[in-house]
Amino acid sequence: GQGAHRAARVARGIDGTLALGFTSSAAAHALIPRIIRAYRESYPDVEIAIAEDNAQGLTQRVAEGRLDIGILRAPVSAPEGVTYHRLLNEAMLLALPSNHRLIAGIGEESLESLERRGLPLATLADEHFILVRKPGAPGMYANLLDACRHAGFEPRVAFEVDRMLTNLSLVAAGAGLSAVPASMTELHRSSIFYCPILDARPRLAAPITLACRAFNPSPALQNFIALARQLAGRPQRRDRG
């Protein structure tokens, strides 16, 4: 009857539910809404519940079985019951207030060339940094701190915030500078200047990662992972951890 028919559909992942969460900075990447939209079109009968949280909160919920999947930047912990799939890596760009002394009074042409060329990390030695830290995302910012030390200075941290969007609002308000994934540079365009960071070692990159239920993943979840990897151009399972 009806129940057996639905059970068969759930077993194929074309019916059922999918509990999905993301961080605001992962959702700012165009790939994420594209994956969710494609999934809705391919599996219209799967009911999707959507939540937002920071990386630590999402990972915790996946580990506890309250979420099937969390879409985040860099993994912040490795609890049992969670597997990670890296979908992509993008560049981190420097974000500074558009009236900052390093760029104030530069002509339009020099600004454009700076936007392409970037600023050396060593020029930022006296600046105040705004970081998104654990429980948000220690991964990306740990690299930024290491790169500053490698460039010969201990960065002065003015603020540590929980979310990437707060971080950009503070930069826009002139409270300091930060580094953000390249896909977030559409935000606060009039009040923030974005450019590459030169000579950063380690290289500053921002991943997008799926944190998924490892135990007994539902067919709906397996279909989501396959679709996400396909749209990110990484169909085969190569990465470990």
C-alpha cells in the first residue's frame, strides 16, 4: 500500500527529509544556493529543513544526529560520526576600510592596479586585525596569524567575532582590517576595499566543506553529497578528512 510505496521512495532518496545547516560565510558562495536549488529541482519531494549556525555548532549537531549535513568553511573539530568532503578552495582577500591610510589619496588607476596586485603582508604590521575565531572558524585565521608571524610581526587583534558578516560590518565601520573569502567581496562594496595579500606563507585559502553524518547516512543525504560534488567539479571520492 501507500506506506510501502513511500518507504521504497525514501530508500531511493526521492522522498523523506534532509536537515541541512550552513554558516553565513559558506552560504555567501554562489555554489551553495546553486547546489540547494538543483537539489530541490531534482528531488522535489524531499522536505528540506534549513538552519544557520557557526561551524562548531553545525559540526556538533551533525555529530549528535540532529543535522544530516553542515556546510561550512574550514573544519573546526573532528568528532566521531562526522565525515568531511571538501568542495572547493578559494583565495582569501584583504578587506580594509575604503578610507584607510594605505589607500587614501591613491588615484583611480593606482587603486585598480592595487586591487589586482595586492598589498604585502609586512605593510600591515601596525594595523588592527578583526578575526573570526573559534567557535567560528579557527582554521582560516590560524593561517593568517602564522603568515603575519612569518612576515616578521605579531598581529594586533582588535576584535574577535563569531561570524564573518559581523567581521565585515566592523571593517566597514573602520574598526580594523581582516581577510575574507573572495566570494564575500560583494558585501559593503562602497565602504570596503578588497585586494589580494602578497607573500603570505602559509597561503591563505578558504575552503568550502560539507560536514556529514557518517553513521547510517540516508539516501537523501547521499544524493545531496553526490550532487554537491558534481556541481563543484569534484565527483570522485578522493579526499580523506
